[in-house]
Amino acid sequence: MGRPLPDSLVPGQPLTALAPMQDVTDLAFMRVISRYGAPDYFFTEFFRVHGQSRPEKHILRSIDENDTGRPVFAQLIGEDLGHLARTAEELLRHRVAGIDLNLGCPAPKVYKKNVGGGLLRDPAKIGEILALLRSVVPGLFTVKMRIGFDDTNSFERVLDLINEHRVDLLSVHGRTVKEMYRSEVHYDFIARAVAHVRCPVLANGNVLSSSRAAGVLAETRAAGVMIGRHAIRNPWIFRQCREQFAGRTVTPVTLAEVRSYIDCLYAETRTAEIPERAHVNKMKKYLNFVGQSVDASGAFLHDMRRAETEQDLFKICDRHLLTEPGREFSAEPYPGVIARPNCETPSATADGCSLETVTA
């Protein structure tokens, strides 16, 4: 057993964590999520590590100014040992719960640089990085990984390295890098990780709802779940998970509550330097997920994607969410209602993982 993890919100329950998502899991979004029911743990967007890098100021804000009361793990992505050590040591001077290594980002622009999910092609290099980070991180050192790059041949070798270098918490997304988000999630591989490693494991991938979270835990025997895009869609999901885990009735969400969430999200993520149109487009990236549970026809998504001003956007939200305010918001996405978050602001994430490619 490794070092003790931070206390969960409800002792004895499975853990919950918000997955690190580039351009999403910033300070504003963490605050919004906490308003509706915080996870046990937060993970930052990844800090890019290379020769000229310095920890990004906006990501540091999600650590230094975090007032949610929940632990925040700082995630790194990179492959240069010296610069990884330098960055980890610098981040340890901030109020982090631990240092997390990204071994899973499936964006081609990332893995082609042999970082993120690209490292899964090179277990020897992973071993060097794990040894290095374990030597410079005296506290909690965690890893988020996929089950392979284009196959799973090295899966158990990587798990052996997790044990060898005394990783304290492992999050496993149950797909390969090349499977992106298109395939079914291979929960049997997450179960294999749970049986193989000596640290707790968080199960990640298609955790659609609190009932699905309970099913994934039963299938994998993981210590908890890590949830990404479905927390954008439904920020109540962590509260609902705690209700589910306690055997209580899960509190449903109404469309009127979803309308209030959109107001909160708009206000928290708005900054003076962002023009109105740009912020409306940013909101569409979140609402592409929210809309998956508004109506089975996809009418909300169709209309929302055509909004150009704040006034347009809010009128559309009122029309679709306040006409029947007491109607329940679907706990899981309606079949066939597809989010396409990258279509709104294609240049916003050109130098890294897009919202679509890092959600989990």
C-alpha cells in the first residue's frame, strides 16, 4: 500500500474525481461543479512540459485560488526528464494534493510528440519517467493512463512499472489511444488493473450516470470513478453518485435547474477580455454536452448551435428549458444525440488536446 490519499467527502464510499480536461477543468469550472456537488478530487488541465515551459498561470489559478475545499492534483504532460523534474518541483511549492502524470491523451498532435498517450508505445521510457518523478515527489504521485496505444500488448508491463515505482493512485481509461472515444469501454482491462496493481484504481470512460458508476464499480472492483464529459453535461453527477453509493433515492434534476446551471456557467466563465461572441461560442462547447439530455430530438442542440449573441443564446435556453420547467433532465444522454464541441471554436485548442479529445 502507498501513501494515504486525501479524505473523501463521505468516509467509506467509493471515490469520485473530475477528469482533467483541457480548456475545461479550470478554476471557474471547478467552482461551478462544486456548487452542484463537488467530487472528492480535482485534477488540473495538463501542464505542458518542455525546454521553454513554465507552469501556465491560468492553470496555477485552479490550484492557488481554489476555494472549493477539495484536493487538487496537478497533471503534467511531457517526456524530458530534466524538465519534468523541474516542473514537478516547482508545482510542489503550490498547494497541490499530488503530482499526476498524463499517459493517456489521445490527440494526434500530442501523441506524435511522444507524450501523453504516445508514451504507451515506449514502456522503457515510461519506466524512466516514473522513476524520476517518484524520486522528486515526496508525497502523492499519481498516473492517468489508457490501456495501450493501438493494442494492449504492453498493458501488464506498464502495470508492473506502476507497482515498481510505487504510484499512489492510478486512473485507467478503458480504451486504447487509437480508439479515442469511439469504441466501447473495455472495463475488463480496468478490472485487470485493479487486480494487478497495489494502489487504488479509478475507473474512467463512459461513466454516464450514478447508476452507471455503480455498475462500473461492481464490474471492475475499482476504488472509485473518474468522470469527465458527463460532469459537463450533468454537474449534479457527483452528488448523485454519493446518493447512489449510500443506497438512497437519486435526486432527479429538472430542466429549470439546468437553466440555472447555464446562467451560473456563463457568469463564472465570462471574463472582461473575451468578446461576447467568443464567449457565446465557448458556451456552446459546454452546451453541446448539456443538450444530449435535454430532448431526444436534438432540437435544443440544433437551435443553440445557431446562437450568435448572449441574448440569442438565453432566449433559446428559455424556450427549450422553461416551457416545461418541471420536466426531468435525462440522467443519461438520449441515444443518437451527439455532442460535437469542436465545431464552435476550432482554433481555440490548436496547440493541444481539444475538449473533444480529452474528455473522458
